[in-house]
Amino acid sequence: MVFTGGQYAYESARILESSVNSPAGVPVWPLKSIIFVAGVTLLIAGAAEVMRCLVCIRTGEWLSRGSDVEELEQVLIQQHAEKEKS
């Protein structure tokens, strides 16, 4: 996704590709560059998960995630319980 998306976005930006179906000539190349950006973001997230796995293998314990990262189901249960209390 990173390599192919990068080539795809580069070629599109190089020719300043725009939509032929639009009378305004809407530029398409910024949208195609999102493919590359998404690939890089996934690559970084994957590398972070690999590092967490390596730490777990070495220590035998999973690293805790940040307090801002919680399962949606648990957050909804807590919010519902708080609403019922009040």
C-alpha cells in the first residue's frame, strides 16, 4: 500500500490529474495521495504493535494501553451506568 500508493499518488500529482467528468475540473491528485498517507499510517501502527509484542515476549506481560484508549463497549456501559445513577 505504501509503495504502490506512493507511485500512484506521485504520478497523479506529477500531471496534476483532475476529474474529466466535472466541468470545474476538480483536482483528483490530493485524494489519491490519501492512499499513500493511509499506508504510512498503517505501517507506523503495525510497527508499534510489533514492538508491543516484542516487549511482551521479553517480559511476559502485555504493556497497558493509554487511558485514552478504551473499548467502546466499556465506555458505553460506564456512560449508561452514570446516567442511571443521576
